Amino acid sequence: MNTKDEKVQEISIHQLAEVLKREKDFLLIDIREKSEIQTGYLKGALFIAPDEILEKVTEMGIDGERPLILYCGFGIKSLDVGRKLKKHGYKNVYTLREGFEGWRAAGYEFSGDAQFSPEQLTRYSRHILLKEIGIEGQRRLIQSKILIVGAGGLGSPSALYLAAAGAGTIGIIDHDVVDLSNLQRQVIHTTDRVGLPKVESARETLKKLNPDVNIITYNERLSKENGLRIFSGYDIVIDGSDNFPTKFLINDLAFFTGIPYVFGGVFQFEGQISLFHPHGGGPCLRCVFPNPPPQGVVPSCSEVGILGVVPGLIGVLQAQECIKVLLGIGDPLIGRFLNFDALRTSFVTFTVKKNSSCSLCGENPTIKKIEESEQFCESRIWIA
């Protein structure tokens, strides 16, 4: 690609097709209106409005030497935007002479997004700007199905951020009702909903936040009898439970249904998070903790308390790990266990390995079906 910098250079659709095949270090920028993007776009393009172009490329820290290829509908508006970039020091600016319509008319491949409304393109625009997500990643989020066990301290922030991110379907299971003592940390609920089922309160909040999200509620306690039925069809599960037996049940259900399990737990000023996915090459919860601890070993939050912001932070991190897994980006916490100490504002991560002797996912497993430690199920060990 020619890098002369005295003017905005126009390239043909055929030249762009060659560039897309052989070059990597450039940014392809679509400056069309949202309604135009709905008709199709070039794969890998960033979507930036013309009046935001300088602000966005500055925010992204784009090097002035990096080639930028702009396209609009017919190749006219992109020239004006390209000149603006040149005046502000971006040396290698190119525009597509025939525009997107010329590209499409020539029969070159493009992606389509009839499923995105103009409102959705606006709502998710900050995701779409990210090269790691883009419009393809946003589509995957909209097509995803996420199950959250527990609409409490961990489930609340997880659900809120996943709904805001555009997760297509969020399932929430919880058999409890909203209590006044919940409101110090369970931010999905409000004072006027005290006494209502938590799943209904959560649904109301999430639909107000993002009406596009499909919310499925299960006003029941997760058990070995209903677990496989509820887990079936979901892509990933987030643990917002408040006791170890339920966490082990989630772990086993996730293993038998083959989906990743985003573990979370909090206690007083500490929080923990990991991603268990034996089918993805990592350990399961039983590789780290073979069995739930005996009843009474760890006191409940009603006995020792919990700093409300701690589950908020851990729940947000759980949503983050969920998005990374669904989009296949970054380095998920598979094989790593993160511990957060709020009093010291410190994060410590240590490695956890798959245990070949694990009773669930090891070489000779002894757990062949869903089991449940009924004697522990009312023991509040880690509060959510």
C-alpha cells in the first residue's frame, strides 16, 4: 500500500480487496449513518460517525503513521473526513473511491445486520468501536444465553452489566423474596419491592435498563431434580449463590451439560472468582475443593457481616469473564483463582490445576450423576 502523505489517496474496490487479503496493520473505518450500516458493511470495520472521527481516533491512541482506510456510501463524504484527519497529522489516510455501494455492486463479500435497529447500533456503539468486539461480537452477545443462579449480591451486578451489554437471553433462578437487609448490596432490587420474589424484581429492573433482553425467571430453588432442565440450552452459567452446596451443584450441572462455570464467592471484606471449565481444558471446582465444608465451619454474613461493595466488584468481574468467554477474547480465568482483599485493595491470583484424581472430571470419576449435599443446603457459607 502506497504511503505518500501529501494528500488523501483514493483506492479502488479492487485495490482494497487486495489490501484486505495481504495487509494487517491498518484500520478500516465506516463513517456512514446507522441506517446505512443496516444494509451491510465490510467485515472488520470500525463504525465512527464523521463528527466524532478526531475524538475517537485520539481516544484509541492511533499512531499518526498507521494507515487509515475510510469508506462511506459512494466515496464522497469519506474524502472530506479524510482531509480533516490529514490536517490533524494523520499521514496515511485512504478512502474507498466507489464507496460501499460500489463494493457491493461489484459482488465482493460483505456482512449484513438487518437484526440491528438504529437504536441498537446507538446503544452498543461503544462496543462496536472496539476492534476485539465490533459488530460481529455484538451479534454473538445478542445471540447468547446466560444463566445466573441467584439474584443477590453477586447476581445483581452480573445481571445488570450483562443486560446493558446486550446479552440476548438472561435466565435467573432464585426462590427467595426481597428483604430490607438485602438492599445494602443487592442493587438490582429497590425498597418498594421488599416482599416481592427476587426474580420478578430483577426482571423489572433489567427490562427497564434494556427492553431488548429476554429475561427468563425460575422462582424455585436449584436442585438435582430441576437442574438439568434449567441448565439445558444455556451457553454459560454465573454463580451468584450464597452457600457451598449450591456452588458444588452448579459445578456438577455445568460439567454434565458441558458449559463454562463462572465461580464467585464473597466473605466480609474478601471476594473470590474463577472460571471452571473441564471441557475447555481447565479444572472444575472439585479439583480445588473436593467436597463442601462441614456445616458451621464458616459463619454466615448475618453473623459476621459483609462489605456491600465487595460482591458488587466480584459480580462485575464475573460478567466480564462471561463476556470474554462468549466472544473468545482476552485471557479468561480458566486455571486461575483470583482473590480480592478490599481492606488492602489488593488482587492476588494463583494457579489451579486440573486434578487427574478428581471425583467428577478426573481420569476415573466416581460421580456419574447429579448429586446434592442436602444436609448442607441451608448452611449460609459465602454470602451473595
